[in-house]
Amino acid sequence: MEAARAQVFLADTKPGLAGAVRAVFEHFGGGAALLRSSRDVYLKVNAVGDKPHAYTDPEVLRATIRYFQRCGARTVYVIENCTQASFTRVVFHSIGFTQLCQETGAIPVYLDETGAVPIFLEGTEQFVDLSEFVFERLITHRAENLYVSLPKLKTHSMSQVTLSIKNQFGLVHQRSRIADHNYRIHQRFADIYRVLRPDFALIDGLIATTHGHYFPTANADRCVVPMDLLIGGPDPLATDVVGAALMGFGVEDVEHLRLSRETGIGEGEFERIELANRHLFEERKKQLTDQLLEDFPPRLEILRGRELCCMEGCRGNTESVVELLYRDHRGAGGFTILMGKDIDPAAVAAVRGRVHVAGGCALQDYGVALKERLGERNVTTSPGCNDLALTVAGLCKQMGVQPLALSRASLISTAALFVKAKLKGSKANIVPFI
């Protein structure tokens, strides 16, 4: 007998968001049936940062919290560890999650303020530091608690898409995300999925993003795509496959989905997934792109190596920050960026003035000589594959942008929240200036 096919439910949000949330969960038996013995619910949001359109919509989060509370949940936790260069407490404050939790009675958990537990990833054969809170609640006591992923429907300049499997990278402490944030990053996502799998994935598809996940607000008219959907199901891989397909990506286009399919944990073949409300999929699917707009300031020269200039690491990381600083903060050019290995020697020899060296590969090959020739004060560096804090610090210096201007919170609020986060033990990889 053929095994039951994985199901993914698409809900139209135009008639109402609360009804759409309810419809997704009720299709799979309802929230009460999903609750475990503790009756506690852990919602992993996407709160990568406070840039508009980049995070799980607060009203989707509110409707999900209220739904599970009505279904008998004892406690709803909202958990996240934001991107490097910031800290989760200030992101939650800026985007309204802190106030939302106060209004609903949900408990925010800033994972950067929790302890660390090393876990071994089989594919990359390395340890990463997982949040101790996550390890205890969602691995050690897995059977007692309900774990729901609430990602946003987004393309991603370094991983093609960011859905529920990519969303779990936020469970890892920030400094553990730097190594292998390169062509091996997809294997890391698949490895983490093998260690920990959400019980349910609910993708916020009110909008989708094209040209990456963290684009300048000034480019929103070119990067925000209305979708008016929720996409959900108890098989996170199947749900991600459908979400990716809605944006025009097949499994073979997204390496971490292909690798996750190979683990056999969930359904990774689109043709084998049963779509409830398929007409919504057919009506609203789009052909989006993960490629950056390459909207860079005048008088900026970028020297990309012919080898190991990884879009998943130093290249995608650096170029997306340049776009953001240029368009949203009036950042200026007038300098050169080097990244990757095997850069044209004549081009390197011709470099004058100020330079940012992105990534360990370029730094190893060219960093010392450039500092000796141009002077240390003219050269900024970002070692590793994706040290976003040093990338932001270096590019802010080169482009004439104050790092604190990147936060939507006021200077006083940011400082107060930072002190509180540090007192609570935050391990966030913050821009050195802060």
C-alpha cells in the first residue's frame, strides 16, 4: 500500500488573518490535538533584524498566539536569535514583538541571552553552539512541547530562499554561524534539520520578497510582492518545497532543500505533495529571484576572485550590506572591495586609497600587503566567511555611516536594551563600535 502523501494547506488571508490561521491548523486536526503534555508552545519567528518586510508579520504572530491560547495552551513562547551585528532584545523592541508579547501574555525568549550547548553536525563534521534553552526544551524534552516554525516567505541572497529549515539557523549562537557560512552553508541547514525538526511550519506569505531577504527600504517597490497567503503543514520540508515553488524555485534550485530531501525526513518531491486549495497556488505563484539588484554607490570598485568568492558568504553578505548602506543611509563609494581568491594581480596592484577586504580568503592573500602599501587606517577587514558585525563596522567606516543609525530604536533605547541584554548574558556578535 502506498504511504499517505504529505499535505500542505494554503489559506487566503484576504477574508481575514485570524480565520486563515485557524483554517490551516484545523485542516490538520486543530491546535488542541497538536498540543503535547506540557501544553506549552514554542513559536520560532523570523526576526532577522528590524528592516521593514524582513521579519514575520506581527499580526500573523498575534493570530497564532491567540489561536493556541484558545486551544488550551498553557504558555506560548516566542523565540529567536537575530542576525549578527545586532541583538534580539532590540530587534523585538523595534519591530513590535515585545509589546505584542505583553499584550498577549506570550513570553519572549532572546536566545542570544541563553547558554550554549555544543552539538555535532554530521554533514559538515563540526560542532556548533546551540541555544541551551532550545536544547533543553526542544531536544531533551522534545516529546512534551509543541514546536512551530513561523518563517516569512522570502528569497535570500545567500541561500536562495529562507523558510522553515533555514529559519532554524536562528537557534544557533551568532559566533557559531561565521565558520562555513560559504558553499557549505546548505549542508549546515540540512544537518540542523536532521537534529531538530519543527512539529508544524506556518509560512507567513502575506508578502514575498524578491532580490533577497534584507533589501533597502528604498527599494521596496521593486522587492515586495503581495501574496496574501499562509502556507502550512506538519511536514516542514514539504511546506518549504511548496513555499519555494510559489516563488519559482524547484528543489534542485535550493541546495538545502535537496540535501534535506536526501535525509528522508519529510517529503521533498513537489509532485508527491497534496496541495489543499491548489487553485491559490496556481493563481499566486510567481517567478522571483534571489539575486541582488547590485544597486551600489558610484565610485565603488569590487574585485571578485575567480575562486571561493562565495555568494553564500563573503560576497552575498558584503554586497547586501553595501546596498543597504547606500540606499537607506546615504553611504558613499570612493573605495575598493576585495573578496575571494585568485583576484587579477594587475587589478590588485592598481588599488589606491581606501579598501575593505571581505572574508578570510582575500584577507590571507592580500591583507598584509595592502596594509603595508596603503596604511592600516585605510584598510578595513572582515575575517571568516560571514562575520557580519565586522562587515557592518568596516563598511560603515568606508561609506561614512554611523552604525547606530542602522537601528530603528532611539540611541537611548538601544543603549538601555544593550546594557540589559549584556547583564542577561547576551552572546550576540555586536558591531565593535557599540
